[in-house]
Amino acid sequence: MKLELGNFYVKDIVFGEKTKYENGILTINKEEALAVVREDEHITEADIVIVKPGDKVRIVPVKEAIEPRYRVGGGPVFPGVTGELMQAGNGRTLALKGCSVLVVGKHWGGFQDGLIDMSGEGAKYTYFSQLKNICLVADTDEDFEKHEQQKKNRALRWAGMRLAEYIGSCVKDMEPEEVETYELEPITKRSNKVNELPSVVLVLQPQSQMEEMGYNDLVYGWDCNHMVPTFMHPNEVLDGAMISGSFMPCSSKWSTYDFQNFPMIRRLYQEHGKTLNFLGVIMSNLNVALEQKERAAQFVAQIAKSLGADSAIVAEEGYGNPDADFIACIVALEDAGIKTVGLTNECTGRDGASQPLVTLDPKADAIVSCGNVSELIELPPMETVIGELESLARDGLSGGWAGDEVLGPSVREDGSIIMENNSMFCGDQVVGWSTKTMAEY
């Protein structure tokens, strides 16, 4: 499988008469873009706002992030979701780099939504403060879930994907500024030189714990709750096969943008043939019942062993109950003789003194922490708010609250906020963006 990502590096974004990319400037025809958004009759209000790094802007509730792309030769950017089912990971896909489409609720938030500050102290907590963001700020007639803590956000998320495809199509007839090539030889056809290197498999555990459809991550449009672990080519992940869901405290979330640019996959590619033999990706999931967790762990270990993996990296999208899947998977791999490193955040309480994961095991002795979801973050007011600031406290965002006996409400009268890291959009960056480190006292 050979994937070429043709990159266009966006230096600025403006509105104009024609949607186009020229000399690093992305111009968007706002009315055309909004017409694409309004193709779904459930969208009742919609606007597009451009924000850039350094802007004195706070964005909340943020529901999703997507990189604008175009698939050369036709076909949807997200097979099985925005169009027909087809193989991802082969051929050429064009990408507008340095920017994202952010899907933002105009009014209503929920447990799975988060916050982004584009400047100031809060900007360091999320990768998306570094991007030029095309904010789709919208509302829907999905009244049945407006007051639900957990929301599917279907109309808004699908509108974001359509908008990203529309914007990405403006470069369809252009030659990219840079082409990145991702290609792995079939496992049984690799050279002796490559086969002599330590072999590594990446195990991903995307969020899939909701038994009702519509909340979980999707693989080619298929709900990850309905799958058992399977072997995937890493190019599929980078090329639109994986779609982020709408269920998880937001700092733990892997957005669709994260899947499209998965730093850990890209890093393993960089080392392939030099220091390691990158076998590919085992796409696992996160489950509810103990038997389901054990079954998934057994599948992962069997696949990894059959591939001949010497070592594995396991990353989970979530914490709490999913920690049982995470640790079970690591233990099963270690029992199979496969040295394993885990990537996850932890929940050690606001004082940092609690057990970091719900379950632990002596065999899980190499875990990289990406931060404490319960860490308190206090931020001053911001000049401009996109969305609705009150949603942080009112709508059950996982790191916000309406009232606290000691701390008061998350949203104060002067516009300043106090919240847990849980509410920072994709803040723990388990996919590999994280710049956090550990300090020992």
C-alpha cells in the first residue's frame, strides 16, 4: 500500500468571492461554504468564523476537528461516512496543512465537548491553539438531546466533514508544495535487513464503549463497538478510515484531525528500516463487560504474536473504565513475550494523590503518562468567546461544573474560568503531540 499526501501549507485564511488556495492564502467563499453545511435540514443556525494563533479568543463547546482534504481521482475523504465505501490508504490525497475545521456548538455543549484558548496561558494545553482554525459555529433541531449530558452531535459532526471536503477540494487541480510518501512492504516480503531489526506493532484502542450506536469512533463507517481487534495498514488510519466519535471526557479525545495526522504512526514510519521494523496497526477497541475486555486482549496478543512482533505500543482513548482494557491488553502482550509500552493519561485527582489508573499490574511497567485529567486549570477572561461560555458550567462538560462549595462555578461573572483539564479539547494528546513531562520531587 502506497499513500502520497500532497501538502499545501496554509499561511493565512480569509473570506472572499471564490474558494481557492493561492500563494499560501486560503480564501473561502462563506456563502458557498454555509450552503454545504446547510445541506442537512437539521442544521438550524450556522456561521463560519476564522481564528488564528495569538487571537484573544476562547472557543467552547468544541465538538470535533478535521483537516481539509481532497482525494485525487474522486471518492470521499471519509469512505463509508461521507460517501461510498472504498479502500483508504492508497493513491494520493491532498491536504491543507496548518489549519483545521473546528465544529463548535452555538449554544449547547455536553460531556464530550471541550474548550480551546487561542492565546494566553490556556493555549499551551491544546495542540489546536497552534492552528489556523475555520470554526463552524452551528445549532440543530435535535431537541431530543439538547439537555442530555451525552450528545451524539451527528448533524454538526457530519456538517464539519462536508465542510472540510468542500474546502479541501479547492486544490484538486493543483500540484502540491510537498509530497509525503507512506509505504510499507508486505510483511512477508521485507528484506533481510529490515527483518533483522526489532519489530514493532502499534495497538490503538479508540473509544467504543457506548452500546447505543452514534456515539463511538467509526472505522470505514462501522461502529467500533461492533468489532473485534483487527489488523490495519497504518495508511488507512492516516487517510480517512477512522472517524472520531462523540463520547469521552474531552482531554482524552482523539479528534478526526488526530487520526489523519497520527504523530505516533508518522514517527514509527520515520524509524522503519533504520532502527525498527514497523509491522502495522492492530485496531482494537474499548469495551464494557469484563469478558469483552478479556476477549479483545486475547485477540490483540494473538495477532501481534502471529505477526512476529518483538514489541508493541498500546494507546487508549480514555481513562477510568477503559483502563481495564488498556492494562489487560498490555498484560496479554507481555504474557505472549512481547515487550510493551503504554501511552495514556491518568486520573490522580485534583491533588494528584490518587491511583493513576483504575487497574494496574506489575507487568505494565513501562507507561508514558500524558497528564492528569483532574488537574485544575484557572484562566482569565478572554476578549472574544466563540460559541457559548456558559456551556462549560451548564451543560455537563466533563471538566466543568455549575457550582462547587469551595471553588464556586466554573464560569465566573467576569468571564474567567476554573475547570479540570478534562475540558481541554484533546488536551492530553495521547496520539503523540504531547509536550508534557514528568517532574519527580
